[in-house]
Amino acid sequence: MPEYAATAGDGEFAQSRACFEQIVEWLSGPGAAGLTHAELEKGLTERGRDLQRVLYQDRLDLQAAREERRQDVTGPEGKPRTRAEKDHSRPLVTVFGQVTVTRMAYRARGLPNVHPADERLNLPEEKHSHGLRELAALEAARGSFDGMTAAIERATGVRLGKRQAEQLARRAAADVDAFYAWRTAAPADDQTLLVLQFDGKGIVMRPEALREATARAAASRKLATRLSPGEKNGRKRMAELAAVYDCVPSPRTPADIITRPGTDPGPRPPRPKTSGKWLSASVTDDIAAVIAAGFDEAERRDPEHSRTWLVLIDGNNAQIGAVRAEAERRGVAVHIICDFIHVLEYLWKAAWSFFEPGDPDAEEWVADRALQILAGKARAVAAGIRRRATRFGYSSKEREGADTCAAYLDAKAPYLDYATALAKGWPIATGVIEGACRHLVKDRMDITGARWSLDGAEAILKLRALTSSGDFDDYWPYHLEQEHQRIYQANCDLIA
């Protein structure tokens, strides 16, 4: 780093003054006279960053010069440090560049040194500052590690290695779960719905990070160069996601949801209005653990269980079982509704058993059955689909889609009470969690060529969920406090 010559007698912040004068001299001299505005902007940015670094360094040097000798310093093991030496230094890489922290070291024979000034500054264990780590956390959540390091270098001039970037992101995400357990939720009106949604999305992992069953499947591939019919790559591990939010009900009718082809839908009532969205995702926790985390967040919002709890899922039996078990364990009544969009997909599977691809009559048929299901007649629709397939003598292959749809409607009938849901103004689609699967997982974790370690994937998922929930600014001061306790709690005698 460049040094700036200070005039004798300048005193405190002499280097900073010298640096500033050098910038002024450059701006007023011939070197800047012929620059375009873009060149001037770039040159001033670089020099301004260096001025900030020198100001930071001068402040640290001033603090070191003013540090007073103490008599009461003990180490983490409780033994006193009776000797003090000045001018012990360590590097600190900040958003302005690298500086040197100089402070007293308190010593005792055979024991590690103790630096009370480190606690006062809340210095991290590694050399990268909390400000740089905050920037790294935000950039790592936004895009690839290569993009993260490039963005940080553009913004600060600091160059990080890819592995360093991942390590900083992991450290930054260390307290996300504890933050949500600590935070109290804002109160909501008892008439406001409490909605929970759950889903899963696969992430391509490194071989050592796969679950045992997936690793076995990958190892048992029949061919070396390509997959056989029915085989999967065996490269993915499922990330489980949860969403919790408040929702203002808005009653609707089946006709507000489905419009028959060729008819005018007319004005429609507003959709249920959502607020206070909270997202969570984990590639290490299983379905039951993530659902429990979602219930934890719901209970923070409604500890007395006085609100209506609605769970929206896509029909996954493991999710339904885990939701019912968690609700029973906590003694809370939940209403489980299967996503209506999934129901529509099954209806279209049945339609292609009865109609040629592209036949407009298929659209009319699907709309009619969808309206019946929305009116609470799912079992009747399932029976009608089977009757049609039998009456017209479809082969088992031809009627496969119809049978699949009918079986789904029968199996999920207890969770297809859309008539009640619409009348009470509840949402009936899992758009929030579907969007989270795309945004939290696919957009970031599915970057071409990415292969994730378990810890790296978990950290990025937590940071993306945190920022998507709008909680990063509240989380970061909490995280810094936890860092202080982890590093310095043992040295509780070192009072700032």
C-alpha cells in the first residue's frame, strides 16, 4: 500500500491530509485537465477509495497511540497477563483495502497473548472485515462465486479467491436459524389467515454430498456413457423449502377461478392479499425438520393458536404426513389444501386420454371438470372420468392418463375442499412456494456446471431465503453480536 509523506508537525491524520492534498493537486493539475468525465470519475473513485483506506489506517493508529496500559487483564483460562508489550500488529482487509491494526499484547510465560483492543473493535478471527463479509454475503446470495468476487473487486478493489468467497458466505450464514428463533413477530389481526406452504427442489451436488440412496443409485448405472431408460443421473439432493405468510381473506366463487372458453369473465374480486412473507430452505434437513421450522415461525406469529392456519402443498404424501404429525404434536388445528394448479395438470392428463392433441373440445372438458371440483365434487369427477374411459372401451394404455387423474382425485379428496376455501376467501394455489423454488434454488443453485458441497449449498440457501424475506438488514447486527460472543465471550473480563 502506498505511503503518503506528511509534513513535520502535521500530527494526527497526517497521512490522510497528505493523501487528500495529493488528490487535490491531481484534480487541479494538467493530469486531470484533459480527461473525459468517465476517466475523471474512474480516477477519482480509485483515489477516493485510497483516501478512505488511509483515513481508516490513521484512525487505527490514533487508537493504538491512545491505548492505555491495564492491570486487570486475564486470559480465557482465567490466568492473569502481567506483562504488556506495544506494537503488536495484525492485518485487516476492509472494503477500502488492507490496513494494519496495532495494539498492546498482554503476556504471560507459556500462555497465549491477549489483546483487549481486539474485543473493543470486535475484530473477526479471519483477516477479512465484517464490512467486507457483509458485502460478500449479499453478492454470494445474488449470483455465482465468480460473479461475487468480480463484483467485490469492482466495488472495493479487494480481490478474493473463490474458496475464500465461499468460506465468507458460510460464516455469514452461521446465525440465520438462531436469528429467527430469537426474533419476535409483529402481531396480526385474528381474522388474518396464517398460511404455510412446503415444497422441494433438487440441487446438483458433489458426489460426497449426496444422500446414501442417491449415491447408490448413481453407482449402479448400467451403462458408462449414457442413461438407460428409466435411470436418473443420481446427482441431485433435495432441498426442502418452507414459506409462511399472513393473508387477508377474499371470498370468491368457482367462476372467479375458471372461465369457460369463449365467455367473458367479467370483473373479478381481488385475490387474497399476502404480507409478511418468510422463507426458509435447507439441503441438510429433511422434510419433517423443515416443516417443523415452518411451524416454529407460525407459532411465533400466533402463539395462542387463535388464527386460522392453512397449509397449501402439492399433494406429496410425505409432506402431508409430516404436517399432520407436527400439527398434532403442537395441538394446533390446520386446514390442508392441495394446490389447485396440480389438479388442473392431472385433468389435462385425463383430457389427452379422451381427445386428440390440440382438440379445442379438450379445453371445454377440462374447464367443466375443474368447475365441478371447485364446487366440491372431486369424487364425482373421478367416477365420471372412469365411466367415460370404460364406456368407450379405451385400452389400458389409452386410458392411463384418465386413471391416473381419477386415482389422484380419490386419494386427495380430503384435501380438495375448494368450495369451503373459496367461500372463506382462502388461497388455493402454491404460487409463493413455487416461486421460491425457482428463485431460491433454480436461479442460483442450478447455474450451468455448478456442483455444490453440502455446507456451501446450505449457506447460500439460507442467505437467499434471508434476503428474499427482507430480513438481512435486521439479521446482520444480530450476527455481529453473535460473532462477538463466540470470539470474546471466554474473555469476559476484557471490558471495553
